[in-house]
Amino acid sequence: MNNILFQQILTTSIVLSGITCTFIQKTKGLFKTSKYLILYSLIINILFSIIFSYSFTKLKLPECLWTGLFSFIGADTIYKSLEGRLSTHRYIRNKKKNINQ
């Protein structure tokens, strides 16, 4: 087993999880139902992992796909740990409007 490669994949996926989690949170409002959010999240993680890994690492396509899978698992964990703590856009706007009055 190539431990250095495995560490590089995990490190890249940790960084990528934060990025994709934020991106998905900002774009999930485009869906009328949450039915397809998991598939959307997986696709975003795979696409971002390929682009991110090719841009900043020397990982090849199979390693990029593993990075995307680990990132998907990590982003889901980040979201679940913050569940209930994230404010909706409407709540933030209403709160800001009440402060300005």
C-alpha cells in the first residue's frame, strides 16, 4: 500500500470537503425537493475533485475519483454535524431587516 499517496488523497479530500459543502449549501436552494440532493452532492464532489486535484496536485484520474468519494463522505459528515446550526437565507434577511428598522 502506498501510504504517501493515501495521505495525499485524504488531505486533498479534507480540503475539498469544506469547499464542496459550502458550494452545495449555497446552491441547494435551486432544487424544489431534496430528493436528488445526495446525487447532486456526489456529482459536485466528483467534478470538484477532478478539477481541484488536476489544478493543485499530481493525482491521476483514479485517485481524483477516490478523492471525490472521500470528499463526499466528509462533506456529508460536516453538514450533519452543523445541522440545526445553519441559518436559512430568509432568516438572515429578516433578522437584518429587523435590526435596521
